[in-house]
Amino acid sequence: MDCLEFPMFFLANCIFSASYVYSHSRFKMHVSINLL
């Protein structure tokens, strides 16, 4: 793997997982608010 390619892949992976966790927690919060 390229020296420049690896950090970019790692950064993209971090951003993807962060946005996934963020949207997932917002969805769970939305559902729990609707259940109340």
C-alpha cells in the first residue's frame, strides 16, 4: 500500500464509522422519544 494511500483510507474509514454511529444513535434517540 502507498504511503499516501493509507492515511486517506484510514481517515475515510474513521469518518464513515463516526457518521454511522452518529446517525444510529440519533435514530435510537428518535425511537425512544416516540415511545414515551
